[in-house]
Amino acid sequence: MDTSAAAAADASQVSQQAAQQANPWQWVLTIGIWVVVIAAAYFLFIRPQKKRQKAEEELRNSIEIGDDITTIGGIVGRVIAVKEDDETVVIETGSDKTRMRFKKWAIASVDTPEKQPKKEVKADKKADKKEDKKEDKKD
């Protein structure tokens, strides 16, 4: 019985030593995985959201009198006044020219053609160039 108890004690010492040797690398691996997960979450979720918020803020700050807008509630109208001191806009909507005042944060989109995103304008220019090349080849 003494030999089996001694063998069990030796086995437990060997397993403890192996666990102690593996521990530092296990911690490094665990921390490394967490760093990768946090970095991926930042680049996949947080950074794009901040870009969208910045673009929306720029859009709302560039609103001018005469712009056609749509609110987050779906109301469509034309801006007739912009009040910077309390961050509001006054719009006219409908055939009876009803006036409503909204906070700037309630504006979902600016529908005036000049205010459309630049990406769409670039795509239109590329399409125009392709059409011009096709017309030149036909002549």
C-alpha cells in the first residue's frame, strides 16, 4: 500500500508542476484572446457607429433655409427658419402651409438634391463618363 500511496503522491506532484508550468502561457493566451475580441468589437461596432453619428451631426448642422427635409416621424416639409440658439428648425408642410417647429435631432434626412451624399454624386459622374465613352465609340 505504501507504494501505491507514494505513486499517487508523485502523480499529484507531477500534475501540479505541469499546471504551474502551463499557467503563464495559459494566462497570456487568455489575455491575448480578450484583446483581440475587444479590438474586433471596436472596429466592427463602435467605430462605424461614431462615423454615422458624426455624418448625421454634420448633415443636421448644414441645414439651410429652403432645404426639403424628412423628420424621424415621417413628416416632409421645407425649412423656413433655423434657430441656432435652441437647435430648432421651423418647416412648412402641406398645401395649407402648416408651420411646425422641430429639434434638429428629429431630422432624419435632407432631401434637397444638393445635400445628397457625395458617394452618389461620384457614382453619377462615373456613369456619365461611361456613357460619354460609349457615344464617342459610336461616332
